[in-house]
Amino acid sequence: MITLKKDQDKVHEITNDRGTVHLATSSNSGVDAFAPGDFLNSSIAICMGLTLDALIERDQLDIPSYSIEISSTKAEDARPSRLEKIDVKLTFDADLDEKTKNRLAKSAKRGCTMGNTIEHGAPINVVYE
């Protein structure tokens, strides 16, 4: 479970059973921290990365390292406010043929729960006390 806590004149804190992360309160808060979109993009990157790790291990591929770059574009004037698209670029530090790169890219996308949730949607149920 994730818990967000906000005290007046302080940054947002997000806590789970592994620790706490501090977030900026707004773009003019003076605190240098990740914004919500950064966390969304990071979630997709790590999700795809974990999928790639499993494929590389399973197929015993000689890939010493890889990188995943993600950028998102906010939809202009959209209501409700949302992202318009998310672009992902995979770079492999290995001499791989196009067929292998394509297979890894497709599998990373298909195996990513975060990306699948964004593409196919999930209801957000809000309650209050």
C-alpha cells in the first residue's frame, strides 16, 4: 500500500513498507523532486526493465546493459487533464539483430503491467472519511 501525507508548508511524502520518498508541493515550491508524471514514466521503465531482465536471463542473451528512455506528452487543453502519448526508446549495449531487438521490445511492452494498465485503463475508486 502507498500512503501520501501532506502537512502544511511541507512537501508531499509517499510511504510504503520500504521507505519514504519526498515530492515537491508544486512547480514553484523550490523543492527539486520528481513530479507525478516522472513517477508514471519511471513505473513504466522499471516494469519494462524487469520484463527485459527475465527475458535476457531466460534466453541467456549476452546483453551487458540496456537503457530505457521514456518521455510523455501532455494533451493540450484536454478535459480531463491527461497525457496524450508515451514514447519509449530501448537501447541495447549488445550486437543484436533486428529480429531479436523487435522480439525484446514487443515482449517488454506486452509484459509490462503498468503500460498495459495505462493502455487499457483501470477504474480509480475514490472513497473518503
